[in-house]
Amino acid sequence: MAKNVSDEHGFKGVETISSSSSCQSSSSPRSSPYVHEVGVPPKQNLLKEIAAAVKETLFADDPLRHFKDQPSSKKFILGLQAIFPILEWGKHYNLSKFKGDLIGGLTIASLCIPQKNFSFIQLFFIQNRTLDMQSLPIWNPNMDYVGFLQVTKLGTNQLIIQLLIKELDFNSMTDSSFVPPLVYAFMGSSRDIAIGPVAVVSLLLGSLLQDEIDSSANPVGYRHLAFTATFFAGLTQFILGFFRLGFLMDFLSHAAIVGFMGGAAVTIALQQLKGLLGIKNFTKDTDIVSVMSSVFSSARHGVKNIRKGINPPSVKEIIFSGQYAGKGFKIGVVSGMIALTEAVAIGRTFASMKDYQLDGNKEMIALGTMNIVGSMTSCYVATGSFSRSAVNYMSGCETAVSNIVMACVVLLTLALITPLFKYTPNAILASIIISAVVGLVDIEAVTLIWKIDKFDFIACMGAFFGVVFSSVEVGLVIAVSISFAKILLQVTRPRTAILGKVPRTATVYRNIQQYPDATKVSGILIVRVDSAIYFSNSNYVKERILRWLADEEHVKENSQPRFQYLIIEMGPVTDIDTSGIHALEELFRALQKRDIKLVLANPGPVVVDKLHASKFQELIGEGRIFLTVADAVRMCSSKMELEP
């Protein structure tokens, strides 16, 4: 059902009050050309609107759609498959896929040569400048320098216990050295990601732990805090996935990650000067100034007394009360978020390459469960690695079984051949790390960021210099702060543009800066607002439109007619709040004083609904809201021809 409306200026239109209404116009053929009317969406129940908004925010992929109209037994099976995706794709697993997974798993596992194992130890404990690896009677090299050494992540349990404790009972050890990739293989949805410890997370975790506890003075407390932090890291990841809050990870931009990785590479390489040059008294700080002041000293090499085996369970090492609980929670949340960001980015990258969907929230649950279980089996935070995942992908892996193959190979390595690694000198280990982390400084990516977005480049450089000249935490804070500043700037200062008619088209109006040949319409100023209008930018939008009008009036020639109409293209305006509507009302009154009529074009359903709810359409007149800019121009032009 619809009714014709008109205002004192002769504009005619239709107010659509039902979605099923037909759009008819009864305008006079002499005074007004035919135009389409803007429909008003049907009024919805408030609770339904809230429910729809929550669903779109947290359940955009409608994860329960497969459970609809299914019997209870089928729902139970679907529930198990949702928790353990291996039960779903495992039904279609065959020998051909296993061949690819076997090659992929063996390839990434074979990259974990002894030098890489030692290199990762050096990396993780670079924050412990007083650690003397020659004095360690027990060490289990169950990990490589993953992520940035461009080798595969082993997915093994971490070496914190053996590095910090003089005596361990290896008779009670379990198979915890390959727990993380095994857990992920059953619960993860990515086919290509290789799971295990990574350099950046290890660097961050080691830095945060050392800031709280000196590992050489209190190794037991350090171990407790490490496993507690790992537990809370996994819990953070699990909660984010369970409550479907994965969109929070998008606040750490790609540019910030590039800068952070480059800064981490420089920091890691500088710290290896201790082993490369044999420096005894090395600084505990990570900034470049402190490191370079500690360069000159005598040489010292060698790693000895390595025993084979895997780490014991660490359930009793996790502390939920006392001083370690709060510290572990803080460290765990930070390291867990960083690890989660990297893993989700990796998974999405390879999923797009193989054209399959990756459930980000399900990935978070899998990664969280993996780290929770890992914290109970002598592991610290594990995640996915770009480099080893790339190796896994290029080796022809088909499913997450490649992680299982990798874990089994690692277990055999730890159980049989680790004593052969004891002859590797520290200088060689340091050289390996330095040569490997050079690739972390991605000049090509930085150049591309500079070409695309200067603000992203500032975020990238902020993260880089923050890590190099201060610390990992400072670099992250700078990067996130700059990213937030960019968001605030874009929200509070949205883009606006003057539109003109593109030559040789009848109804196309575009930005005159992008299309210099576009012609302005005589007597009509067309402005487009490229953002939602909220309290944070409503006053700016109003003032910017008035400034556009003043600028155009100043530059127009005397022979040109004065502006009689101001058309606002509202297609990009996805939403508007009360402050935005109030700003439009003030704009309308300001234009009234100049004898200029306000016209709106192409508002979306949310905007139209709010305009009608506020009775704004009655203020400016029903015939002043049009479906397209072309309709608005035709109507305004016809009215100007009729006026003296």
C-alpha cells in the first residue's frame, strides 16, 4: 500500500509503507519526470533486531545450519564432527592422500637438523643473558628454530624444563614432545598448517617471562610461570573461539606484523653476537644500543652433556593462585593473541590457495585446546608457521595427517639420536640463526606497503623501530596504537567528494577528482559522504559539506547560476545515529538561510528507517529523497526550469 505525497515546492513522490507495495508515481509529465521512489523497510520487532545484530556479529557463518531438521542421532554425529573435523574428512581419506601427507610430514620433519634444534634454544632464551649452555648437564633438543628459520615446526613439547633444571627424572617422561600437532590434527580445520613453536612467540614469551623472574636465580619459578602462561594462552584462544570473538584479531594489521617481524629479526640477529663472538658478559636488554655496547669479549664455544628422551608431564607445574597466577595470566593473554594472529593468518592464506573454507573460530578452539593440553605436557605456546606451512604445502600435503607424521618422526628422533647433537659449537648455532633471520626483514613487503598506504607504512616502521630500539612489548604497543589511530582517523574524518556526470553516460555520477572529465550540473552541487554518520564524525560531515559549498560558490564564474540544490549521495552511508540526524537537521537550516534546498539520494534501508523514525523526511519534504542521484538531478533540473 502506498500514498502520494507532495510538498509546497511541487515535488511529488510515494511513501512506501509496505515492502509489498508497488512503486507508482503520479507526477505531472509536464512538471516532473518519472522517478523511482525510495521504499521504507517494514518496521521490525526490537528483540528481533537485536537478535539479528548479534547473529550477524558473532554467527555470520550460521554454524548451526547443518543441525536444522536433523534427527537426534545425526545431530550428535554432526556435533562430534564439528569438534573433531578429522571425523568428517577422515571418512574420505585414502592411500593417495596419505602419500601426499607422508611426503609432506617427512619433508618438514627432515628439516629439523641438529643445528636448527640448537638455534631455537638460543632464540628462546636470548632474554636470559646469564644462561651458560656449557653448564647444562641435561638438555633435550626437541625443537627447531621455527617460523623464521624457514624450517618446519616440529610441534614438540618445549625444552624449558631441561634447560633450567639440573636434574630430571626421565623415567617418568611421556610422549608430550609431539602433543601440539597431534591435538591440532584432530581438531583443526586447516589442511596445510604446520604446528609447533615459533620464533616470534618464543621471543615474546621469553622476554615477558624474564621480565618477571630471573631464570638463573629462580629456575623453578620460571618454569612454573612459563607453563602457567601457556595454559592461560590456550585458555584465551579457546574462549575467543568459543564465544566467536575472532574478529578482534583483525586489529593487528598486516603492516604491523611485517614491521614487528623485521624488528624481531634484527633483535634476534644481534643477540647471536654473544655466541658468535664468544661474549661472556652480555647485556640483558634487547635494544640495539645496549647490545652493541656488549660486543667485545672473549670467545667460548660448545654444548655438551645432552641426553635423549622427551619431557615429563607438567600438570603440577601450573599455578592458579599466588603471585604466578596473575603474572601468568597477563603473559599468556599477550602471547596467546600473537600466536593466534599468526596461525589464523597462515590458515586463511593456504585455504584461499586451495579454495576451501577455514572456520576461524574453530581454529581458535583447536589452537586453544592444543596449548592447554600442551601446558600440561611440558610445552610452551605453539602455533602455526608461515615457512614450514609453506614447505608442507609445497611438499604436497593433503590433510592434517602430515602433522601426525611429523610428530611421529620427531618422537623417534628424540628417543634415539639426540645424543649425537652435543658436538655442535655455539658459534655455528649463532651463525645459523643470523643467516636465517635475514629473510625476516621483508623489504619487498615494506616497499609495497609504502606504495599502497602511507599510514600502514608508519605502523610498520613504528613496530620495527619499537622492537629494535626498545623491546618486543613496546613494538607491539606502538603498532597496535598506530592501527587504532588509523581507525579513529578514518571514522572521525570520513572522505567526502564532489560528483559530476561522466561524459557519454546518462545516469553515471562519479568523483570529479577520479574522473576529471566529469561535468558539474549547473545550479546543483552533488556531494558524496563515504562513511556512516555517527556522533564521532557528524559535526565534521556537516562542516565539510558547507565548506564544499562555500568553495564551489567562490570559484564559480559570475555567469553561472547560483546553487539552488544540494544533493547528498548517501549510498556509502551504511548507518546513521541521532547525532548524525541532528547534524543533517542543522545542515538543512543552514542551507535554508541561503535559499538552497537539501536533497538526499540513494539512502540504504537502515538510514531510511531512521530518517522516517525521526520525521526528518517531513522536515525537508517527502519529495526530497530519491532512489538515485540521476533521479534527483532530473527532478531538480526540471524544477529549476519551471522557476523564474
